[in-house]
Amino acid sequence: MNLASIAIKNTRRNIFRTVLTVVGVAVAMLAFLLLRTVLSAWLVGAEYAAKDRIATRHKVTFVMWLPKHYAEDVKQIPGVGAVTYMNWFGAHLPGKESQFFANLATDPKTFLDVYDEISLPADQKQNWLEDRRGAIVGAVLARQFGWKVGDKVTLEGSIYPGMWEFNIDGIYSATRKSIDQSSFYFNWEYMNELAPGPAKEKIGWISSKVPNPSEAGRVSKAIDKLFDPRDIQTLSMSERAMNTSFLGMMSTLLTAMQIVSLVILLIMMLILGNTIAMGVRERTHEYGVLRAIGFLPKHLTAFVLGEATVLGLAGGLLGLALGVPLINQGVGRFMEENFTGFFPYFRVADKDAIISVVLSIVLALIAAAVPAYQVSRLNVINALRKVG
């Protein structure tokens, strides 16, 4: 028998209360884990952005176009490797406006050189290069809509009005999380042919690959300097910075979710604190006996903190055991298949799983701090007089 085993046995003094406390902690940690996963899913594009890519857009705003020939000019900048360009198309399946997914016009010949994490079978790649109406779609998006190679798909345009017909030439997967598997890419030339007058020969942004990532800052400045004397200036930045700028519109929502997650942790700490305080009050007479037979204040403190650690660890592990399959196989799969444009990756991150368990233990110890202090200051005579 040692102090640790005694602390563990104390949790079994009132099984019903202990079970309710552990379940309460587990539910709180499950909710915390879900919120953390939502935040991670929002930020995954910025977190895993490629370090060797630079994005160049209109200096004023992302929604304003650049002349297409700017992409050729960027290629002349020392330190720039492959260069491609894209336009946000903003179309949707007819009658399914609520099912958002990213669809972009690009140059197939250069796109796969810049975004080399896209994995596409050789025959599908060749078909896309040769098909003016061809498109490639991510594996997640294809699964969501049941698309197969060879299918014809019609999208209804908004920025570029009309009904646009595409051939599914390929279904790609991603070897890194720097690009999602829920986007729709097609030939820019097809869009340019039918685009209204002002939109012809225009592109949304330029993406450049920099063989030496440490040169990204210098190359970005060189690109912007090249276009400074022209009528349309540019703003170049790392891919991470560009993805983060997209998230700026959601900063209020993200902050609110952070606050909610902190409130959940506070509630969990109050639950633990109440349970531990009740246990200490009920065992005041026993603690008095222990002090009388020679146990030191530090021993009693260890009992209380040990019991808190057991409760926190049990609740954290139970929350993790419930949360990971629920989020990854349930909520995550639903979000990936139905909200691919917003949550291309919705999985519990390893670091969030570890943080949730560690926090459950740390907060349990914090919650037990006051009861543990009170036990250490226990008056033996008064404690022996107390019964029940």
C-alpha cells in the first residue's frame, strides 16, 4: 500500500459520483476536441501551405483581375521556377447552390508543375492536357457527387454566367495537405473563349514555384517591383500568407470559438473542483485520524491531488476514446463530403488529442488546489470532532 494506491481507492468511495464526474469531464473534453478540430480544419490550408510557392495578386484586392501576360513576365524574374495562373470561377451544380466547392480555371500545362503534390495517373493527365473542356476533380469531391472519369458535368456560372459543360478527365489525390482533394480544376482557355469582353485575357492570381524557399521574400519583392511602374500593380506573398488572408474574413467567428472552448474548460474545472471538495469534506474526520497517527500535511495533499489526477486522466481518456471515432468517422466524414470547400480535411490532429488529455489532468490539479490547501492546514482536534 502506498500513497498513490490510496488516492486511487479514494475515487471508489462513491462510485456513482465518480462515474458522473468522469463522464462530465469526458463530455467537456469531447466538446473541446470538436471545437479544436473545427479550428484546425479552418487553418489547415495556412498551416500546411507550401514554403516554396509565391502567390501574386492585384495590389488593391484579390477580386480584381490581372492581365494574363503578367504570368509570362513573372517567369523572367531571377529565382522563379515554374509559373501558373488561376481564376476563381464561382460556379455551382444547377439547383444545388448550397453545395459549395472550389472550381478554378488554370493552365493545365503549368499547373501540375507548380502544384506537384497533386497525384494524377499519366493517362488522365494526358487527356486533360489535350481536352479543352477537360477538368480534373479531387477524390473527395468525386466521391461526394459520384463522378467518374469520362463523366460529363454541367456547372452554372455566376461570375461567368451561363451553363458550362465539362468532361471529367481525371480524379486526383494529394500527397501533401498543402492542397485539398475537393476542388475542380479546368482549362483556362475554355473559360477565356466564352468570357465576356472585360474578362478576356484576365487572370485572378499567379502562383510561382521558388526552387530555393529562403529566396521567397526577395523574389516576392522583385515581382512587385517589376509591376510598380505599370497601371496595375501587384502584391506578392507566400502561399501561407495568402491562405491566412482568406481566413481574415472569419476571424471573429474563430475568436468566438476559441472563447467557447475556454468556457468549456472552465465548466469542466468547476465540475472537478466541486467533486473533489465534496470528497474532502466527507473525509475530514478520516484526515484528522491520519494526521493523529503521524501522516504529514504533504501526505494528505498528495491524497487529494492524486485523486484529482485519476479523475482528470480517466475523464480525458474517455473523452478521447469517444471523440476520435465520433469526429473522424462521423462528423468529419460528413463535413468532408458535404462542406468540402470549407473543410477539406476534418480530422482530430495528434497534437489536439494530446493537449486534451494533458489539459484534463492539469485542470483537475488546478481544481484540487484549494481543497488540497485546506487539507494541509487541517486542525487535527477540530477534524477528529467532525463526524460525517
